[in-house]
Amino acid sequence: MNTIEVMREFLGWCSVINIGLLILSAILVVLLRGPMSRIHAKIFNLDQNDLSRAYFQFFAQYEIAVTVLNIVPYFALLIMG
């Protein structure tokens, strides 16, 4: 049951879901920048400049993780199979 096709389909859906979450969270940060920034600034005790850097770092690291852990293995299995 654990064939290359099953693993490829699994990684494909993981990639779709993760990219969707990345896009959704980017849209929410852009549209709700003010309220979200105030909440996160209070929770994490950060000023606006540090918070902007933290948002950028989050998106960069999430994108790298999705690429390395989902997309690259998907294409590797696509080439193998």
C-alpha cells in the first residue's frame, strides 16, 4: 500500500494544503495588519518594526519548509515513478 504513487499523492496534497495556508495567512496579514499587529505586539511584547521583521521571517521560513519538506520530495518521487 505504501507505493511511490501513494507517497507522491500524499506529498502533493500536503503541498497544496501548505501553500493554501501560506497564501491565506499572507492575505490575512495584509488585510488585518492593524488589529493583528496590536494583538501580536501585546502578546509578544514587540514594537511594530520588530513585528514586521517577525512576519517576514515567518513567511520566509514557512516557504522554505514547504519547499524542502513537501515540494522537492514530490518532484523526486515524480521523477522516480
